[in-house]
Amino acid sequence: MNYQDYIRLSLQTHLFFDRIMKEHSLFLELSLPEKNRDLKQKAHEFQNQFEKILEKIVYLSNGNISNQFMQSGEFVTKNTLDAENMTNHFFGDKINTNITNKELNLQSGVVNIDRRMIGEISKVNQETLPIIQNLIHFKNDILNKVLSCQVYSTNYPSLIQHIINEAKMYYDILSRIDRGQILSSHDQYDEKYFWNMIMKEHAEFIRGLLDPSEKDLILTADKFAEEYQMIMKRYANNPDYFTSASLKETANFQSFQIAGEEGILNCKIKSIIIPLLADHVLREANHYLRILKEK
């Protein structure tokens, strides 16, 4: 991996995943009862840590990320700020929206390669890796406490496992980048298979968070989950067909999520979906679409 790829991939990986991690931490905090103030505070501290990393990355990214990545909608969408503001309205000022405003003003450009930039990126990578590990341990602790009935959470246990898996994927990707490793074709297929599973689970979670009266949306979400499962089963040994089928399915799922987020932000859909969660899962679909189109 050359220095240009090292800088670009590091920045783009942080821009996507740091926001995901800080939002996972927020969702964990909001899911726990007031009785568990220690766990809620720890989740809040993780959110603060990833916000600090993201602020640094946003500063370094200006003029150093590709236009394709800028347009992908994977680190911020046109509705992210509205989703954050509505979530703040419901739960109090939990989110630093200044970061989003700065991201909305980012400019693309050719990577600026110099020793200072390489050093800055390496430092952020090295500082972030142990924080991700600590977050994984914390999420596992929450999951174990929920499964043993020590702690109550409004998050499904399978959703907590879901966000553990995403943190593990972040750690793996960032570790590889920091070592200068390029993904092999086998690694790229594993990455696609991972995100297919994530999309399937998103459809299942959406189904379970919709009001029972939203029967059409529930049936549609259920169909997406079934179709992702079918793709993974039918095309597991055929990477080309897997990519083609996943691309078509994820484009359709993206449209469903865009409409869903608009409905939630405009109070047109009955659900218990946190507004920022609707934007969160859409960004992950946008991320997966870029992967499918590039590889």
C-alpha cells in the first residue's frame, strides 16, 4: 500500500466508522435504565472519545478524500443533522451537532502526502485501535449482563451482538490499513458477505421496531431479510453472482430506508425507531453500495 492509499483509506475508514461507533455508544446509553448510571456514563464516555477522534479526522480530511466517497452518503447524509436534532429533542442534548456541520462542509481533493500528514494519521490509528477494543469489551459486558438478567436494555440482545460484530470489523479493517495490507479478493468477498448479513439484520430490526399497525412496512422489511438470506445461501460459492444480486438488493433496500427515514423525521411512520438510528442504518447501506460498486 502506498502512502496515498494509506492516508485516503485511513481517513475514509475513520469518517464512516468513528461516527458509527459513537452512535452505537449513544444507543447503548439510551437503552439502559437510570438505575445503571455507571454503565450509562461509561457508554457516554465512549461517545465522547469517538467524537474527539472524529473531530480530528474531519480536520485532516478536508481536501484529502475522494469525490466518490464524498457523494456516497456513508459518513453523513442530507438528513443526518435533522435526525440528530430530533434525537436531541427527544432525549436532551446528547449529540455534538457541530461535527456534522463541519462534515457537511468538507471538500474533496487529491491526497496531500507529507511526513506530517502520515505521522498524524498513524498516531490517530494507533490511538483508536485500543479504544475500539475497549468498546468491544464493554459491549460484550452489556450483552452478558442482559442475557443473564442482571441488566435490562431496550436493545434486542441480537442487536447488541450486531454492534459488537461491526466494531470487530472496524478493528480488523483499521488494523490492516495501519499495517499497510491490501485486501485480497478473498478478503473482499468476506467483507461483502459480512455486510450482506448486516443488511439482513437491519431489515429484521426495522421490522421489530415498527408499530404493529404498519403491516405493509413490516412485510416489506421481512421480505428484504428473506432475500438477503437467500442471496447468501444461493450464491455463497459464486462471488460474481453474489455481488450482482447484492448490489440490486441493496439499492432497493437503500430506497426503502430513505423513504423510511423521511417518514420518521416527518412523523408519518409509527414506530419506536430513534430518528438517528434511521439515518445510521441508511449510511451503512450507502457504505455497502460503494463497496459493491468498487469491487
